[in-house]
Amino acid sequence: MQIQAGKYVFLSVLLPVFHGGLTAAGLPAEKSTAAVSGFEIISVKAAGPLLIPGRSSSPVVGQGGNYSAPLGYGRTLWFLNNVWTGELKDTGEVSLWGIVDGAVAVLEATSPYSAAGAFSYTVDENKWPLPVSPADFSEYSSVRKFWPRAGLKAGAGYYFYYSLMNNFGPGAYEYFRVGQGLAASEKPSGPYKLLRSGGRRAFWNDTEPAFGSALWADNDGWLYVYGRYATEPGKYAAALARVKPEKLAEPSAYYYYSLDPAPGVWTRDVSEVSPVLENMPEEFSVAYNDYLREYLALYFDQEAGEVSVRSAQYPWGPWGPRKSALSCGKEEYCFGAKEQPAFSAEGGKRIFFTLEKKNMPYFYELTLK
């Protein structure tokens, strides 16, 4: 099935129905040293692949990023920082044709257990996945990539934070981040326009936190946006910004969490940020859990080789110790673990997270106590 959307087309591969919701709690805007209540991970089990390569009308054989945002009416919007195209051979091997940097898709599934292959990608008339941005095609460059990170629906628009990447060599992995920005569209399918700040694309430069690594829209009226940055050579942490959703396109409207001596803990000076989560990877998630009445940060710890979970009573922490949810062998090439809150069940007692293995996303179910 194809759904025409202006000059763009949604390519549909299996289409069940999605249902889900998000929850959160209001918070005081002040420093907190409240103790983190303990939680237990009762079980973790595989819920199945999120993508099934096949000899269908879809050439997608892998995808990275896998940030999702609820659209309502049983649908979620997924922001993908890259899409691998190719075909599945009779031998079971995948023949790679190429990589599309930055794409979007809509998923319709009531449960992760019925989500496999249920993506509708934004494609061209030849059913080839389209780059999600920019709307102005004159901004494309052979050495530049626009990688979507976390996104959301706010008001009548759709937004995602992105990393502006430049290549330093011909290889698929020879790139570095030169800034962080925000893209917007009137439709979930795009095309997305790169918003500008003072005449430039990036809201934040390469030495500032990569805000948009994770986000959470809380019911205290703030959008909390996390960004990874280097605290010293080879060591990374996450900083925290917050902004009113109706002003997220205004760089001057962001406040940054800081423990530096100053009135209050929120400053407009990004150079004063303080780390709120230590030793964080490039991709992770933060979401409020109704069952625990706490926030959960979920990520893949590369050094430990484990999907890890930490909890806190406030978006800025303090965060409790890391707890292991799932181990990965080096040969599995695990990456990009993040919770997908729209699929939570039993009030958050059961949550679901995605994990990439060799550029293929998989769903897992985690039961808490």
C-alpha cells in the first residue's frame, strides 16, 4: 500500500495497528539531593526484530537511530539517522546497495511483538527511501550528513534534533560532528526544514553538548533535552537543557542545568552546563516511569558490554547506580539502546527498549519491580 503525501510517498511493509501513550510528572525547578529509591529488573526477554529484510517492495535491510515519537491514533513516528538499502539473497545474506543518511518512517503496531516489518518509509516515486532533510535541496553536500536524533510532535508541527556531520574520508564511518540543530515540518513525512540561528544551521557548535541525544516532554510544562559532551579527553557525560515546547525553535529560549555558583540552577549560558549523567554513550533515552514514580535512563554501556538502566527522582538526578539489563558479545556489535515509552505496559511495570545489532534493530521487554 502507498499513501501519497505531496511529492513524497509512504512505502508500506505490513501494517498492523499501534496503540500507546506517554506519561510524566511535574517537578520543582530546584536543586535536589533526594535519595533514589531502588528498583529491580525482574526479567528481560526478546520481543523480536523491528525490521525484517525481504524481497518485498521495500529495499530497507538495516537502520540506525530508531528514535520514536507518538503520533496518536495508533501510530508512532520514527527518526532514523541512517537507512541501509539492499536485498536479501536466497542464501540469507544481505547485499548492500547503499546508505541513506537521515530518514523517517511511520510504524503502526499495537505491540512490539507485532511490529516486525510494519514501517511505512517516506520514499520517492521509485520506492527509494528519501533523505529526511533539508527541504531546501541546495543545502545538500557530498561531504555533509544530517543525522536525526530525538524528535517529537509539538503543537501543529513535527520536530527533530539533528547532528550535522562532515566526512573526512570516503569511508562510511569517516565522519565527525560539527554542530547540533533542529529541523521542523508541517507533516510527519516531511520534508523537514533546517531551522537557523543567527544565519547558521547549528543551534550548538561542535564543542557544546549534542543536545537532542534524548528528550522528555514533562507535564510540568517543560521539554527536557539531553546532550552528550566531552568532559575531558576520552570521557563523556550528558548535560541537560529545558525549553517550553512552543519555543523550542528559539535558541535563546533554552535554559541549561548548572551547579556553578549562580542564582538558581538554570542558566542561559551553555558554557556553564554541569554533567547530570556520567559516562554516557552517543545514543540513550530518558523517560518517566509511572510504576516506579521515577525517571529511567537506558543506554548501552560499550565498556561493560551491557544494556544499562539508572533511575532518578528528577530529570537532572541524582541518578542511582547502573543496573545491567542485557549483555552483548563483541561479535554482536550492539549499539544505540533506548527505551520506547509509547509501548509501556501495566503502568510502566513492563517497558520495551530497542537495541541495534549489526545495524538491525530488535525489541526487548523488560519487567521491573
